[in-house]
Amino acid sequence: MNYYNSPARQEWEKIALRPTILRAEMADTIKMVFEAVKSEGDEALKRFTLAFDNAHLDTFQVDTAAINAATTLVNPALKDAILAAKRNIEKFHNSQRITKTKIETTPGVLCWQESRPIEKVGLYIPGGTAPLFSTVLMLGIPAKLAGCEEIILCTPPNQKGEINPAILYTASLVGIDKIFRLGGAQAIAAMTFGTESIPKVYKILGPGNQYVTAAKELASRLGTAIDMPAGPSELMVIADETADPAFVAADLLSQAEHGTDSQVICLANSTELLKKIEAEVQIQIQKLPRKSIAEGALENSKFICFENAKDTIDFCNLYAPEHLIIAVADMDFYVQNLNNAGSVFLGNYAPESAGDYASGTNHTLPTNGFAKSYSGVSLDSFVKKITFQEISKQGICNIGPIVEKMAFAEQLQAHKNAVTIRLEALAKESREESQEQRIER
């Protein structure tokens, strides 16, 4: 662990750096994968799956029989837990629907906004050392609620070419039947270009390691939208004397066990509290099956003492954590002054793992400081917002002169003419009506 005691502000940027691998080397690998998938399709996918996942595959799509069989392999108690989590996640994401409201901005000018689903979406579900079936809920539920027409799911297979039964069961539960045994940058490339087996999608969503994140960024430059840069997991805890050191240590380890490239940071108002938390970390880590992974992540962990709340929240906003736990007496101060975070957990009894699984909020969140400009996945991630305006004769008469003046000032004569021709037609119509009325009299 790396300790810092009231570091000077000029040091904060360096302290806030995430652990990364060589970007240039990674970029070359991803570019090579994308070029091969674009030109060779499924053959390239088979080659990369063998090279990266040690799995030899003839086909990628999981058939219906395998999906149905997975249902019988999942423990009934786990099924109940998944169902309970599903209900909470559906309830929270259902609340995000926008009601259409027509606004008359000027007499005769009605404006409103409507949502339309993104027709084709690709969901990336990490496998590797921890098959994240919970992410199927987090992505699949809002995709179905939004009404996406085609939802495909890619997840890496094990060396036998199999997918964890819990992933298949959960996908089936939420109504996803197009499931492909494909992971890593090659999965992102396949969803970007489309191959003989894998459909091309309009948007790719889901977390992953640094290679997956970088592949998504490349996909976005090639015309396929992404949800956000969502890479290795990270957690920040802000604690004071009211926090329970054992709880804080457990929370830090809950993220450290994700992967050796994860990062956990603890901010406290005394070095004494930090030492107590570290002692608890050392006790609890000994009992973890993923101890070696957590130890690797802890090499990148940072324990920082800030004596005042202003410095604490300022550093937090600079770091912009994916997950933030606030376990302090004066939570209101931090909530009111917080600008940058993916998802926040308040109090001693709000572990980050609750949001990972079952509280209802989404766990697909921006990492690596992108919480400064990105939101986590929500129902909005699966829809487009289309604006409408309905303008009557009265409306164009009211706003027309405004538009004419502004278009003329920008030297866009055709823009001005599109209004002028209507105003002149209405003026002519008005004159003719007046003339007819005079004749009738």
C-alpha cells in the first residue's frame, strides 16, 4: 500500500494516476485484431479465441439446448437471489422512463421529446477469472425495457469452449437468446464490423479489462457507439472516526479481488484510522480465495490522510472514482460538494457490493476518471432522444422574423428564405382573404 499524509495539491495529479499497461503496445495489438476480423471474419475470431482463451471453437453461438440445460445447473438458491435482484433492477430502471410533455415555447410553436430504442445493441459480459452474470442483469434489463429489437451478448468461453451456466441462465431469464462464446478485443471488433456469425450492432455496452476498453474506444472511432470507457474496477472510500475499520477494509478488498489492475483508495482524516483499516485488510485478505489477485491490486492502492473535508472532497472530484463510499458523520457536506463519481454509497451499511448486485442501481460505470464527463449505464443508454416541433401559421408568424434576422446575420440566406417564403405566402393569403371579405360586403 502507498501512504500519503496531507500531500500538497501539486502532487495530486500524480497520485490520482491509475495503473496502466503500455498504451502503445496495447494499441498495436488491438489494431491488428480489428484489421484481421474485418478482413477474415470468423476465421480470425477462431484464431484469436485459441490464442487468447485457449479454446478451440467451430461455432460461436450458444444453441438453445445448451441455454436450457444451464437452467438445471444453477443452484435454486442462486436462482432466487438472481430473481430478487432482477426485480429491484427493473423497478429502478423503469423509474427512468421519460413522460412526453409538449411545451408551447411561443404561441403556435409546440416542442417535445420522445425516446426511441437503439435497434441493435451488443452486450459485453466479462468472463475470465470472474464470470459476471450480474452484468447480464445490468445490461440486459434496461435493453429489454427500452425495447431494443436485436440484443446480442458476447462473453469469453473457458478452455473447454463453455460459458458459465449462471451467465446463460441469467441471459435466458431476461430474454436474451443470441449468445456468443467470444471475448476480448476480438468480440468488440466482431460487433463493430459484423462477421459471418456475429451481427454488426449500432452500440456496444459493457465493462472489461484495459484491452476491451481500448477496443471499445477504437470501435467508437470507427462509427459504432459505446456506452462509456469502462475498464478495470476502482473504489474510493472516504472515512472518519465514525466509520468501522472492518467494514472499510471489506469494501476495499471487494474491489481489489476483481483483478490485479483494479485500484482502491482510502481517504481518512487521521493516520491512526488508516492504520486500523490496513490492519483489518491484512486480517481479512488471508481468508480470500482470490488472495493473490487482491494482493496484486493492493500494490496499486493508496491510503491518503487529509486533515480537512475541503481537501478530501477536492481530491475525490479530481480522481472521479467509479465507486465511492462515504462513511462519515457529515455526509451532507460531501453529497452537496460532490461533482464526479460513477455511483455513491452512503453510510456504514451501504457496501459497494450492494450496488454490484441487487440494490437496483446499475454497476456498469465510468472508470479512469471518466466520471468527470460520463454517466453510468441507465435506460437512457439504450435509447435515442428525438425532438419534435409542430408549428402553426400563428407560430411561424411569431418566430419567423426572429429566425430571419438570425439567419441573415450568419449569412445563411437559404435558411432565411425558408422562413421568408412562408411568411410571404401567409401574407398573400391574408390579403386575398381580406379582398374576398370586402367583395362579400
